Amino acid sequence: MKSPVEDVDEILVSAARLTENVQRLARELEATYRIHKEIVVLVLLQGAKPFARDLLTALDDPRYIYTPLTVRSYFGGTESTGRIDIIGAEALTFSQRDVLIVDDIYDTGRTLDRVKAMVSLAGAASVKTCVLFEKDCRHEKTVTLDFVGMSIPDRFIVGYGLDFQERYRELPYVGVLKEIATT
Ligand code: IMP
Ligand code: MG
């Protein structure tokens, strides 16, 4: 494994472990969505992009429709400020459709809570959630997670789509950000 970059303290999840988790989640999704005609995979950008791409590759099934949605939650340093913008949802149709929301991480829960409410209100036939990481913290909003990759400690992580001020998304592993990088 390559050594961590300057601002990364330690590698928390290796690329191999990421792959294992994605494969397992794909098998769980297959079991759940056996009889569904079409599944709208609502991918929350930017963070969930690499995860969703690998998940859809593992599924290799044209019934899963990749549907990107840009969601911005605002951070002051490494803390969520609570403001969330959802961009371009008007162009999407959820009525009577089976929707799977895919996000990178369940942290405060505000993002998933907002997006799930929006999809339900739009009349979806079913709404399920899939996250790669569940942070071990007190979630402000409790959201039922249907598919979870792994639990992680309450630290600020980067890599595999997750950024710190738009950096480190391209790392092939997930690392813990050094405290000093945020000060
Ligand atoms: P929420 O606080 O559950 O709404 O999480 C919203 C978003 O915050 C996630 O989709 C991530 O993009 C971002 N986020 C939360 N924790 C981390 C982290 O440790 N590193 C990088 N981004 C994070
Ligand atoms: Mg994000």
C-alpha cells in the first residue's frame, strides 16, 4: 500500500477492504431487488460518485438506473454548518418508482433525511438508503439505513470520493485527516 499523503494521518480503510464492502453490498442489493423492474439509483454528488460507480459495476444489471443529484452541505472546517442545497431535483421523476439513495457517509444525517423526505413526498413507490460509511457519532437526524458498508469512528475522513475542501477525493483508500490540516 502507498504511504499516506501529507495531510493524512493513517489509512483507515484500504482499497481492498473498500472493494470487499462494495461487493458485499452489491449481493445484498441483488437479494432485495430481485423482482423489481427498475431501480432509480439516486447518487448524491460529489462524495458518493466512486462508491456508486463501483457498486453499479459490481451489480452489472441494466435495471439499476444511475441518477446523479448534486447535494451540497456546507462545512466550516470539518464541521457541517447545517445548510444543505439540493440542485436540479425538479428535473427528476420519482412518482411510483423504486428509489435507492446512495451516499458516502451518514454523519449528522441531515442530508439523507432531507433527500429521503423529498423523494417520499414526490410519491416514490419505495425509498431505501445505502451508505458506504456510518459514522459512530450522535446523529442529529435518525435515518433508517437499509444497506451499510461499514461503521467508522467519529473522525474526519478523506479519499474514495470524500474531500477536505475539495482535496483528496481521488485517493484510492480512505484515510483520517490530520488535525493540523484543519487548523
Ligand atoms: P450529514 O452530516 O450526514 O448530512 O453528511 C453530509 C455530507 O457530509 C456527506 O455526504 C459527506 O459529503 C460530508 N461528510 C460528513 N462527514 C465527512 C467526513 O468525515 N469527511 C468528508 N466528508 C464528510
Ligand atoms: Mg458530500
